[in-house]
Amino acid sequence: MADVHNTEQRRKNMRAIKSRDTSIEIQVRRILWHAGYRYRLNVKALPGKPDIYLPKYRAVIQINGCLWHGHNCPQFVLPKTRTEFWRNKIKDNVRRDLKSVAALHDKGLRLLVIWECALQGKARLDNRYTYNLLNRWLSSTELLANIDKQGLSSTTLYEFKSQINPSLTES
């Protein structure tokens, strides 16, 4: 299927996509703030410049868009135009994510990845339930976990790789 926008309109649409302060980031930050958690945003000194850093808990929360970070869920659909370009771009993001996860782990920081599908769409999680999941993870000792539309799951680096769409992890 051909793109419904001309080149200029598509360029304008793509430039409008923000890399920080997205609606799902703000949603998570509001949940944390109203629950009494205090945090720092986009700390440059940490690997991958994570979205949220909670120094008191030595914890990092990264909020990933399913498309941009290659999540293996129904919200990930590789664009039909310039497919090879987008596959390579998303693969680079995935490589960078995995490198950041390992570096954060080496620094002794705990990491929670929240996928977009947990916060948007028909199968999204309720804000109260999301708060409970965040609270449970922050009060635990789990080093690496993720929240998707199935809820909270503890994971290892190997299992984290399995969250990525298989078409992006092939070499």
C-alpha cells in the first residue's frame, strides 16, 4: 500500500514525533509524583540517558515506544515504505538499548522498562494498576523487569532480548 501522505507531509509528521516528554512518559511521571516518589529526568551521566532516575532506589525507568524499540507486540508494525531503512534504524535502537541495559546493570542500577502497549491502546493497563506495579517493583530487589500489557515481569538480559521482535534480532 502506498503512503497516504506526500514526502513533505510525511517529513513534517515524522519531525513532530518527540523523543522526550511524550504523553506516556508524562503519564508515568504523574503516577510516580502523586505516589510521593521523587526522581530526576534524562540524566546524562547515566548510560542511555534514561527517562526517569530514582536515586533513592538506585533505579532507572525507561519508557519505550513499541515501534521505535522493536517490542514484540501487535503495536509493532514495520512501515511498508522504505522497509529496509526502518528495519536498520530500529535495529540500531535495539542494539543501543541492549548496550545501555548492560551498562546500567554494570553500574549496579536496577532497570524497569515500560512498553508503550501497557499505557496506550485498547489493552492498556489502568493507572491504579500501573501504580501498584511500579510500587511493587520499586519496593522489590529485582534488577531488571518490564511492564507490558500482561503486567509486571522480572527478567534477565537474555529474556529481555526475547521481548524484541525476532525480525530485528537476526544478524
